[in-house]
Amino acid sequence: MYKSILKPLLFTKNPESAHHFTFSWIKRTFNLPIVKSVIQSSFRYEHPLLEREILGLKFKNPIGLAAGFDKDAKLIDEMAMLGFGFIEIGTLTPKPQEGNPLPRLFRLPQDQALINRMGFNNGGVQEAVQRLKSRKTGILIGGNIGKNKVTPNETALEDYIICLDTLHPYVDYFVVNVSSPNTPNLRELQEKEPLKKLLLGVKEANEEHQNPKPILLKIAPDLTVGQLDDIVEIIMESGIDGVIATNTTIDRSMLTTSAKEVESIGAGGLSGKVLAKRSTEVIRYLYKQSNGAFPIIGVGGIFSAQDAIDKLEAGASLIQVYSGMIYEGPSLVKQIKKGLVKYYQQAKK
């Protein structure tokens, strides 16, 4: 139904309008008694082989919704109906911000990819907390946190701590996002010394809470081998809990879409099927260099059960989807879960 009816309809709209339309439609329909029952019965599929205990948390399955889809925690209960094992909200900032000017989200159907330069558009951390307070489902929630655009890198730590302190009672883990290419100079915080200082500061603030939450770092796929070595060293030294690999890329070399069309779109982070290989390479490198010392959440180009298996075999403990769901539809989650169960059953033989 998604590929034959909904996707063609949504793809007639510009991507951001389609996103808002989808949100509105889900909010209106998913909680209607009959629709809710149909959704839950259609997408429900769990199995003991899918269960995980990672980061001190119990996941009913390893498939999460990546940050960026439900930035402001507007659809937690509804998206939980689709069978995710966890949902990551954000990126959230201390103050609301509109993000970058429109248009800022683009499809590349030929490559099954997206380019975005959203710029951490969100309603602010306080607004998200109000929604988290009223959610009904107990699904695990990650809080992806960042800094406001106007905050200089020198005082970025303050923004991250505000978000952490505000969200702390309402999420299960935190993600420090320094890898978006759409906030000016943000990626400079991935450099060794600024990153170490930032992570140590966030960790210290986390430990002031009665029940510290796991902290992960989200990194770009564009890092060099030397920078990845630094990431491993920093994680070990700072004592944070893990990595999300990877965010979007600024590389365009793998695209088959015409250079003219890509150039007309301009700057932004590229996601989708074309990112699968590079994100898996980063996961594999981090896992080998660290000897599996910390959990890795794999994200980037997951469009099938085999894509998920590739990430897990490379060393990921959990995975997340976003662009794959835009192109393949919400049934992707169930398809991946069934594929993983079959994979694990065959491995036991």
C-alpha cells in the first residue's frame, strides 16, 4: 500500500511539506480505535532472538528510529506502534530555533537518497519535555542534543548541559551531536581537544544526577582514519558509553544523479542508500580499533534486512533507520526484524 499509493502521493509534494502532511495524518488517524488496532496487528512482530541488553537498557528489538524524524517528540506513541525497539528524538537545543531557510530538504530518487540542511530546527528542549511527560508508551527514548546556532563553540558545553539537565528524567540515553554539517562550525567540535573537553563536561553534568544515563557520541562519516583513531581514544579516556555511526555526509562522489541537479540543490548532509557502504566501513573500523570496547549504533543506508545484518556483522549492537523508511515505507521495520530472526536461526544450525 505504501509503495503503490502513499509514496507516489507524498512524492508529489516537496519533501518538507510531505513530512508535515505525514505527521498530521499519523496524529489524526493512528489513535482512532479501529485504525490503531489495524496498525498494531499489521506491524507487531517480536521474537526472543531480537531482544538485547545494551548500555544497561533492555531493548525488545535492535531497530530504532533515528534522530531527525521526530525532532520534537510529537509522535512517540504513534511511531511506537510501528514496532521500533527505541526512538531517538532531536536534535534538541536549549532555545527554539527555526533552522535554515526553505527549501532545505531534497529527494534524489535515482539514488534513493535525501539531502537536508535543516539546521537543528526544533521547538526547544522545554517544549519536548512537555510532550514526553504525557506519552503513554514505555518505549525506550534517546535524547539527541545540540547547541543553538547563535551559541559560539567556546560556550557550546553550556547548551549541551542545559539540554541534558532538562531532558534527564524523561529519556533513557543521550546523544551528543557534533556531526551535523548544517550548523556553522559545529563539526569543528569533532576535533580532538574540543571534543574531549565537551564530552568530559557532559559526562560530569550527567553524573551529578541521581541516575546517570548512558551517553553516546554521534559522528560524521567523513572523518579520516586519524580522526577515527582519535574518536576511539577520546571515548576510552572520557568514559562515555558508545558511538552512533554515522550522521549524514557532505561527500557527493557516490551519487548517480546528475551533477547539475546536485549542484542546484547546494549544501547539506546526504543520507540514504548511498551512505550504506561508508557508514558500515566506519562501524567496522571503530569496532576493530577498540576491540569492541563500547557499543556502536549503526545508521546510514539501511533499506533491507541484509543492510541491517551488514551493520551488525561489522560490529554494531543496534541499528537505526530514517531514509530507508521514507523510500521503503513503515513495513521496513517488520521486514528487518523477520530477516534478523531468520539470520539468527540459521546461525544456530
